[in-house]
Amino acid sequence: MRALTLLLTALPCPAADRPNIVFLFSDDHAVQSISAYRGRFSEAAPTPNIDRLARQGMIFERSYCTNSICGPSRAAILTGKHSHKNGFIDNETGRFDSSQPTFPKYLQRAGYQTAIIGKWHLTNEPTGFDHWDILPGQGNYYNPDFVSSSGTQRVDGYCTDIITDKALDWLKKNSGPKNKPFVLMCQYKAPHRNWMPAPRHYNLFDGQNLPEPATLFDNYARRSSTLAQQKMSVAKDLNWGLDLLLPGKAKDPRFLDELQNHEYKRMTPAQRALFDSAYAADNARLIDDLAAGKLDDAAVTRWKYQRYIKDYLRCIRALDENIGRVLDYLDASGLSKNTLVIYSSDQGFYLGEHGWYDKRWMFEESLSMPFLIRWPGVVKPGVRSTALIQNIDYAPTFLDAAGLAIPPDMQGSSLLPLLKNAGEAPTNWRKGIYYAYSGEQTHRVPKHDGVRNDRYKLFFLPNSNEWQLFDLKNDPQELTSVHDDPAYATTLTEMKTLYQQLRNQYDVKPDGP
Ligand code: SGN
Ligand code: CA
């Protein structure tokens, strides 16, 4: 019986059984804010619909990006290749070579319908899609524009809701019994900066004090001095207008700037009225307290953190509700049973850890990507996998699931062996992941690349010629680099060997990607 099961699972899927793929994807959604990941907001801000996927499918606890920014992560997903191979290395100068092979192109050629709705952010028009309806660039939360082959159209409403409306419309028209199998990429803008909630969530968390990370006031000791040089600190770099949603400029030196909230300008008068009344009382109290000298610097940082995190989590509330709408539709239409559903996000994010917002560093919070997958009959429900997976694995997984051969130049590996084996990695599975960030002007995080295995993380900062080594078991918050600690000399050598091996395997140039 066991032999028969093994034989059956090894055979490619017959054409009629080829699964549909619904790829639910968001932007900057940190695992710390997903209750299925047991993040610190599990009680105050649960994500019941994303959690449904964990209950009915598998959750990967060690899921990582190759390069912790938007365009590069998306390019890695589409191509199954690291940034230096697919050519999209950074958001500032990157152009996506849309003539290169991608998984939607392979699936389309094999008879799949392919659709992308929502945030694309890869500079060129999408190729390999029968249907595309995307946000231009970063897109907007309020009354967003959408670009499709028939031009640009502004749609009234809240972006997360609209993307779902469009995805459900597409499903209703294209997923009947007579239709071909499909891959639908439903890609949300939320919860990307600037964190603008839906009006129905403005008052969520009012009067609550949400948990702070232990490292909100990190002093960056015992690590590279470059950590202190970034421009992504909650205390210093969040803009009062853009990020913290205060209108105008107050007369206090700690109101650093007057960067306006561009979403406000897009609102209808009715939306503005709701927004103004929702935030007015808290804003007025802050301004009065500042004027009365009641808040020291730490208290201002704490206020900023609360405002930031509440708006971020409010954006996630709409996201989670909308994921629920898609899952409900898949259930009600009967599609669920032959549809592989994934939830992921382009990279993680700092929710105050190390005093930061944003991403880019190879530390756990921004290296991690949520990855949950439901596939009835293949993926055992309720499994938590600790296998090391990366976004370059998605393309080979989709091709494998559709019964297609995986092109040898794809650098990721199909997850099917893990999916079919309760999340256990086969013995020849990767022993570490490789990461590379090229160093953009925005937020001033320096270039670095490195490796992470089950327990340790090593990365190299070429500009300052420094190694950083972290023992994730003894120091999960990554507060001490042990690269020069004699007790870790052997580990350092082993990790440098892994670094070299992976750079060779992925064909990284000697001076880096
Ligand atoms: C914008 C944001 C940055 C963010 C980048 C990249 N600034 O530039 O904070 O790091 O996008 O994000 S904002 O003032 O425009 O909000 S990414 O997700 O596209 O990589
Ligand atoms: Ca992003």
C-alpha cells in the first residue's frame, strides 16, 4: 500500500487534475503580525483568515526572501532565480527584463489561464498573463488607479477591497467547469507604507496600548556600527505627515518635517471628513501634550510607535478580511478542492524591532516571508514545517504542481517533496539559504550578503569589510555578533564555507552580486 502511494505521488498530475493556483500576496507583511506565526499581536490583532490557511494547510516557519525589497522579491518569484540572475537587483535602478522566462509564461504555454491583479511594481507591463489589471508603481490606498491593456482607470474605494472585487470578478468569469486551469495572482498593496487604513478600521485599537518589541530602544552595541547609520528609525525617521498622519506642521522641533500625506489628496470630501474626525482628537492631545512639555523623547518615540503599529495593523485587518472573502468564494464555488492557495508577502518588515520600520537588512524580521499553503488531498492540514525555503522555490513548485518539468536554470527547488511529506525536507534539501541586498540610497542600509542555516546567520558588509555572525538559538533577537568570539571560531569557519559554497552554486561574482 505504501509503495503504491509512493508510486502514485511520484507520477505527474494528469491534465484534467492539474490544480488551479491562487497566489494571495501582500506587500511588507511581517510574520510578527500574523497570529498563525504566533506573533506578538496574536491576541490584540489576530488574522483569522490567514490562520485558516495554516489550519487547513501547512505553514512554513523558516521561509525567506533572497533580497528584502519589493521589485527584487517579485522578480525572484516569477523567475525562480536570485536577483543577480534575473537582473532585477534593486528598486532604484532596476528594470525587469520582461522577455525572460517566468512561471506564468511556462504555465500559459502548458494551457493555463494566467491573471495578475493588483500590485506588480516591476517597471514594465506584465508579460505572460492573459489578464492583467495592475496598480501603477506603488499604487494608492484611496481611489486607486489601475492600469490594464485598455488604459488607466481610477476606481473609487479602498485598494484592498477593490483588488479583491476584481479578483472575484475574474474568478466568476473564468473558473467554470469548462474553463482551463488557472493561476491567479492577487497582489495587495497593503500593508505598505504609508499605512492608510480603510475608513471602517480607523478606530480599531483606539484606547489600547499595543505590545512593544523588546528592542524598540536598541542601542546597536555589539554589532557593526553601520546599524546605527540607517534612516529607518521609528524615533527619528517616521514623517509626521506621511507616516504618522498628522495634518500640517506643528510648532515643535520634534515635528521633523512637513511631508504631506499624498493619500489625503486623493480622498473624496466624504472620505476626508471621516479621516479627519477619526484622528483629530488624538492628534490634538499629542500637540497639546508636546506644547505643555509633558512628553520626553522616549514618550514621543512610544507615541510614534503606537500610531505606526496601529495603522499598520489596521491595514492588515482589511487585508485579512479580504483574504477571507477569497477563501469563502473558493469554498462556495467548489473550487477549493482542486486549488492550491498560497499566502505570502514580498518580504518581512520591522515593527519597531531594533527601533526600526522598513526592511532590507538580513535580520530575521525582514528576511522572513510568510508562507502558508493549502492544497486539499496533497498538503496535510495543520502542519508546521521548519524546512528552509525561499521565494525562488515558488516558480519550480508551481511548475511541478502542474506536472511540468522544471527548467535547469531555475535556482529554486520544488516544494512538492516537502508538501507531500508533512513538511519534512528530503535529505538532499538545502542546508542554508543565500541572501543579497545591493544597498540603496533610500533608508541607507549598506550592501551585504550572507547565509543562514538552521541555527546561524553570517553576513558580510563589503563597504566596511565586516563579518557579522549570529547564533539564532542563543540570541534570537540578533543583538550580539559573535564573529570575533573565540568560542565561535569553528562556526565562523563553517559558515564561511557555506557562504562560499552557496555563492558558487548560485554563480555569484567574486565581488558580490
Ligand atoms: C518607498 C517607501 C520606502 C520603502 C520603499 C520600497 N517610501 O520608497 O519606505 O522602503 O518604497 O518599498 S514612501 O515614502 O514612498 O512610502 S518596496 O516595498 O517597494 O520595496
Ligand atoms: Ca515590499
